[in-house]
Amino acid sequence: MSQINPILGGTTSQLVSVALDAALARHAAIAANIANADTPNYRPLMARFDQLVADLQGRVTDRTQDGAVMRDAALMQDALQSEPLIADPSAPQVELDMQMANLAKNTVQYQALLTAQGKLASLTELALSEGKM
Amino acid sequence: MIDPVTAIAVQLPSSVEFAPATQPPATDFASWLAQQVDDVNTKVSQADMQVRQLAVGENTNLHQVMISLEKAHLSLELVVQVRNKVLEAYQNMMQMQV
Amino acid sequence: MDISSIFDISAAGMNLERQRLEVSALNLANANTTHGANGQPFTPLQVVVRSGLTPFDAVLNAVNGGAGLAGSGPIGEVQTADVPNRQVYEPGHPDADTNGFVSYPGVNPVSEMVHLIAVTRAYEANVRVFNAGRSMAMKALEIGSGR
């Protein structure tokens, strides 16, 4: 039973929380871009987070690195508070259909994370309630 | 003359869908339960890992994550309910007047 | 294949169709441009589409179990179409040559309009694929609910 601990709020919860914050930041960027679609000389924005999170990939499956992963994730969350949105280097102007596509993608990601985290938490709930809920 | 109560030999299901394929089938209830607990551990750990990959954006199938979570939930529910029934049976036994 | 690569493929398709629309619109708008910045009549453009999948990508796909399809959307390059100019006899036109013929761009409005219809349908098809992918993902989230 040594690995039941992760579901009680360790690295996984931290990672999901950071990913949800990132999804909100991305939504803010897309909303700003769509609202400013007709503004002349407007540069589309993106969430800075996306560049940071690529660093985490490949490290999350190794449980021995959990401490380092948690620290990096906490740092990312703080960084997100200060300057979440930057100019998007790959998009010189707002393209509405790309923004809509990103919006749909982001929404699915957000809901998937919420549902997955809820199901993980329900495992703990099942154990705590001894199956009598 | 009352016949002695004989133990009814219960053939436990081989539970292929829950136990890992590499383990030999358990010979008695205690080892079966131990196997199931290990199996729950594995499934929960795997589901947890896949949720992490989903959060970070690694290459994960969304339905695979959901299915793993559901499998883990069902395994844990099985173990918990078996444990409840065993406890209930034990308590029933203890309440018997000698 | 993860969920975002499915969306990226449809997004690339929509991008391409928009590119083709822009080129068609440009051709139609400049159908009568006899005198461009370089003094020549406007040259009609076309979008040459090639698949993003190189043979190496196909090998990589086989190795990774189909995980590398994200870059396989179509890529369009805008090139000039090799179409001869229309010659119209207008002796009083400032751009008329010595014989009185004016060179108009070889843009065929009928074929451009037909092209527009095809582009619109292709764009709609991409949007439908995108929406279908999104519905499937949302349905996958319902696995195990309703207990």
C-alpha cells in the first residue's frame, strides 16, 4: 500500500492544479485575441506557461523525482501569477478559426483534467467511507 | 442424528480481468485477497501516472485515462466490499451463543 | 495519438482552406489589373498543396505506433500560375501595346467561383471533423459516470 499516498494530494494534485491554471491563462489569451480581432496592429497573445510546461514532460512518470517536480510546479504557479500572457511569436495576426480551434482544445483539456482529478479523489472517498456511501 | 455441517467447497472465480496475468491463481482466500490488494495498488498507481501525463500534456489517450481510472475504482470497490462482507461474517460468528 | 494532435490536423486543414480562399479572392479582385508595381499585368496565383508527411515520417509513425501524426497536415505554397494573359483590343487604353492590345491577367472568373465553392465545402468538412473530434472527447469524459 506504499503507493496509495499519491491520491491523497501529492505531486499529481499539484500538477493538475498547475495545468488548470495554465488552461485558464490560455483562455484569457484566446478571449483577448478574439475580442481584439478587428483592432489594427494588434499582436496575438499566448500563455507563457506553455513554454515552461514542456520542461516537465518526461519527468512526471518517475516517482523518485517527485520532490523536484513538485518544486518546479510550485515555481511555475508563482510565475504564472506575475506575467501570464506574452506575445505569440508564431502568429503575426489574429486568425479567428485558429483561435476557435484553440478554444475548443483548451476547453476539452480543462474538463478532462477536472473529471480525472474528481475520479482520483473519489477513490480516496471510497476508501474512507468503507464503501458505504 | 444431525449430520455435521460440511464445509462447502467454494470455487472462487479465476478473476482474470482483475488479477495480473503473471500471477499464479491463488490457492486460498487469504492469498487471493492479498493479490487483489496488490492489484488495486497497481491500478491506482497506473491511473495516477496517466493523469499526471494528461496534466503535463504528454502523449495520452483521453479515453485510456478514463478507462484506467474506472478500472482502479472498480478494483478498489471490489476489495472494499469483500472486506465488508468478511467483517460482517466475522461479527455474525462472534455473536453466536456458544 | 493524443487529443490535441487530432485538433491540430483539422486546424491545419482549415488554415489551408483559408489560404486558398485568400488566393482566390486576390485573383478575382485583380482580374482587371493591367499594370502592377513592376509594370506587368497581375500574375494569377495558385496554392500548391503537399502533404506534410514525408516517407521518414511514415517510418517514425510505424515505430511510435502512430503517435507522430501531428505534423502531417497539408502545407500549401503560394505560387504563380502559368496562365497566358488575355489580349483585348482597346487602342485608347494607356497600357495598350503598339498593336492596340491590352494584356489582362488570365484569371477565369468562372473557374475561380467554382474553386470558391469547393474551398467552402472543404472548410465545412474540416469544421465537422473538428466538432466530431470534440464530441468524442467529451463522450470519453463520461466513461464511468452515471453510477
